[in-house]
Amino acid sequence: MKWRDSRRSTNVEDRRGQSTPRTGSGGGFSPMAMGGGLGSIIIMIVLYLLMNGLGGNFGTGNSNTTNIPPSTNQAGAEPSDEMGQFISTVLAYTEDVWQEQFRLQGRTYQNPTLVLFNDAVQSGCGYQSAQVGPFYCPADRKIYIDLGFFSELETKYGAKGDFAIAYVLAHEVGHHVQNLLGITDEMNKIRTQVNQTTYNRYSVALELQADYLAGVWAHHVKGFGVLEQGDLEEALNAANAIGDDTIQKRAQGYTVPDSFTHGTSEQRKFWLYRGFEYGDFKHGDTFSEIVGN
């Protein structure tokens, strides 16, 4: 990916090297764990949103930022290290793409903030260890990443290349897009009303839709002339490496499909590539396929 001469986002909080006092409950909110019953309701909502682009007034899509807890860390200080600069550039490209896509639908995209941290972090969704991996917190509309994750992604999971990193960030930004569309709010309502197995299916659908949205972003950023040969393959390889079935087989030698929350390797690759192929919203209804009617 060509990035060195590109704009870098100022929506970055670099908390690396800061102490992290633990406040609130541990575990926090899982940005990747929403699901459950009431299938026809959530599918109807998602189909409406996707088939009609971003139109309409729904959920948090038109909400302002007055209820977002203020940050105690100032964004805008550019990271001095190469990895920090790279991830800031990728964030800038997500801003450019989603601002334009929302504008085309007569709406305003609200940029998320990227928080870089080491080891642990206090987020709007609670205190989180770096062991949870990159995550998006709907409560404060921030993406949290310990950049050490990307070394693990390469060494432990064999997902190499800068566009593998870009895909991970684009996936988390996809959760932000879902939040702005109101899908996150609907999932939160559903998760308390159904059993765990059904909940997991919705979680898979949510995650695969974030993969699809990452593909939509890649489709449009390709038009900026910054993608290089092999970039898409790097992203697909990363999606393959972090599928639920692949991770479970590596950890325990077998899979438990009812416990999947993110989708299989094949599913993640399929939806990422589908988003890259179509570059729109209307082909991203993962809920109908995963949850059913």
C-alpha cells in the first residue's frame, strides 16, 4: 500500500506509555458480540438500511455527539513511529471514503477516534486488556488498538503485509459505520432477549457485515491509486487467519460451531471480497444468510 506521502488523520489519541488506572467494571462491552432472536425485526431493519443506502432517520444515525463522554487525552498529536504513522494514514483513508459515501446519501459521517495503547486501556466500554485485540467501543465511538497485535497477527497467524493491518482497522471502522446506522442499538436490544446460541448467530452476522464494509472501503480506496499488487490477497489472508474455525482448531484441535461469534475463515473471506467487488451497501445483508427469517 502506498501511504508515505498521504494525509494522516488527526483523530488519533496516542496513549502509549501512559499508566492506565482501572475504573469501572472489567470486561466492558464486547464490540463483536451482539445477537439473538427477533429475527424478522432485525433483518427487516438491516435490509431497509442496506437496500436504501444510508437514507432515512434511524437509531443513532442522526444523533449528535453531545452524549459521548469527553476524552481526557487530546487527539491530533501525530505518532512519531512508523507503525503509528501508517495506521493514522489508513484511518485518514477511511475518513475520506466514508465521508463521501455518507455525503452521497445526504448524510454527514462522524469520524471515530483511534486510540493507541499498550497492554491495557480504560475505554467508554470499560477497562480492557490488549488480549481482547483491537475493538470498537460504541459508547465513546472510539477504536482501540495495541499495535503489538499486528506483530502477533504476523508471527502467530501468518497474516503478513501492510494491507492485512489496514483490513483490521477498516473492519473496526465498519463497526463504527454500523453504529452510525443504528444497527448496534438494535443488536443491544436483542442480545438480552434470546439464548446464547441464537445470540452468537447474530454476532457472526454483525462481524461479517463489518468485513463486508471493510471490503467496501478497499473497493473505493483502490480508486485513490494507493493499492499495490498483492494488497487484497494480504487482507484476505488475514481474514482467513482469524476465522473462528481456524482459531479453534489451532487452540483445541476441533471446532464448536454454536460458539462461533465472528464467522468461519471462508465466510470472512467471502464477505470481505464481496464488499470489495460491489463497493456498495445493498449487497451486504449478512443477516438474512446467517440468521434466516
